[in-house]
Amino acid sequence: MNIDYKKQLEIMCEGGEKITHIFSVLKKEVYAGKKGSELDALAESLIKEAGGKPAFKNYKPTFADTPYRYTLCLSVNNQIVHGYPTDAVILQKGDVVSLDLGMKYQGYYLDCALTVGIDPVSPANKNLIESTRQALKKAISVATPGHTFGDVGHAIQEELKTNNLVPVKNLCGHDIGTFLHGDLQILNFGKPGTGEPIQPYTFFTIEPMASFSSPMGVIEDEYVFITGDDRSSAHFEVTLMTTEKGNIVLTPILDL
């Protein structure tokens, strides 16, 4: 590994530890009666305390006409991604809540997400959340040199399939580093041995998004994607880097 990769890895590991801690705090604040705006304000405050900057706030992706206005993406129930954490969003018992957060730290970006349920959560939604978590674990295990990104997508797809769930196919992971989103697409489905070979010293995200029967997210407005069946969705994401033989998860939110 050359000095540039070593420096990047050190900084992103440090930033990853910080954003993982932020998630540990946010997760405890997901309960019935909590306002989305309160979670957003807390996320921004914690990022600044950690010496970082919100990655999503005022960021304008290619698919949008205006910048995103919030620090946190808060997606509830049938919202897959990019939900707005506003005063109008008041969490309720039984909700399935996805938290997606990005942070810029010393010039490098980290991006991660997790989904939690507010008790009492239905058995079907518990299965949805846990299966999506397990799909990410399976994907991480094959996201190594010697495999392809098709192997990663296949691992996600097959884990969800065993639990009668489907991956969302028009939303995906991406490369990351000095930029938030690159051109590399890490799909949540695929065939073994297809796609780009995974190279050492690549920084990227894996982010399975699952639904009960909606393989395509439906655009509700400029940012928000919802499920076509109007049922809940779950989303988990980590940032990682490949080594010569394996990988290093830089945002170990699955341990929370």
C-alpha cells in the first residue's frame, strides 16, 4: 500500500469510528413521539462536535434540481431512502425507521445507514430488518479481491430471497473517498462472476435496500423513493476498503 492509500485509510478509519459513535447516540433517540427535526439537529450537532461536516446538507446529486436541505436522511415505513427529517415527521409505535448519514472528515467522506423498529414491531417487519442486516453481512464477506461486484449483488439478492424479500434494484452502493458519490455502482442484485472485478485499495459502500414485493423504488418527489406495494422497506449501509486479501469495514454500524 502506498503512502496516499495509507493516509486515506487512517483518516477514514478515524472518521468511521466517529460516525459510528454518532449512530449509537442517534439510535437511542429513535422512539415514539420523536420529531424528525430533532434527530436532524442532533445529527448535525454530533458531526460538528466530532470535527466533521455534514455530507448531505446542501449536496446536490445529479438526479436532483435543488440541494438536499438536511443533515440526516430519515426514511419511515414505505420510504426507502432520502426521507426528510422535518417537524411534520413524528415517529410512532410500530414504525420502521431508516437513518442514513454522511460525514466529511478531514477531506474524506463516510456514508452509512441502519434501520430500526419502534416496538411493538410486527414479525414481518422484524424479519425485514434482520434479513437486510444479514444481507449486508453476506455481501461484506464476498467484497474482496478475487470476487466481482456481481458476487456482492448476488449475495444480497440470495439472502433476501431466502426470507421471501426482494432487493430494490434501482438504488445502489457507490465508490467514495474525496467525493461522496462516484461512478461505480454496487448493485443489490447480480450474477456470480459478473460485473467489475474487485480491486485492492478501493473505497466504496455496500447498501442493501429491501422490500416485501417492490423490486423498483418509486420516486415520490425530487428525493424520496417509496415502495410500490406501500409496505415497509429496510436499508443498511457501510463504507469499506478492500485490502489485498480482504476488506476493512470503516463504519462498523452492524455492531451497534
